[in-house]
Amino acid sequence: MAAAFELRSAGGRPTAVSALAAEIPRSLQITGTVAEWESWTELRFRETGDYVFPAGLATVHIDRDQDLGEYWEPNIWIIHPPTSG
């Protein structure tokens, strides 16, 4: 995906054009027991499945049989032009 976007100052003036360099759908992995995920999210995961949780950028997959919660956080790389000064 080649995308460009414009950065603006607080006053609304264009300051730079940046480009999306790469999408990384599995950048950071967090695993834990179901009890740990329930503690971290303050939610109850009663059955196996994918769940949305507060502040998550993706869903967490809960496997009750394996007592495992697995979360892969996505990321993007952005190329910013050099700045002067």
C-alpha cells in the first residue's frame, strides 16, 4: 500500500508530506493465561473466541481449552522527510 499524507501545524498549515512505508500486521505479541487477560482487561472471557478489549488495536484470541490468550498488535512504518534546523 503506497499512501501519502500531509502533516499540519497546530495552526493548520502544511508542514510535511509523509509516506506509509510498510504495514506490519503482527508487530508485537502478548500472551498470557485467561486469568491474566481477565485481570489486565477487567473483562470476563467465558468461551473460546476473539474479543475486542479497551485500547486494543486488534482482538485478543482466547483459547479456554489451552488456558491461553494471544494478542498480536499491528504497526505501521512511516517515512518522514528530513527537517531542517
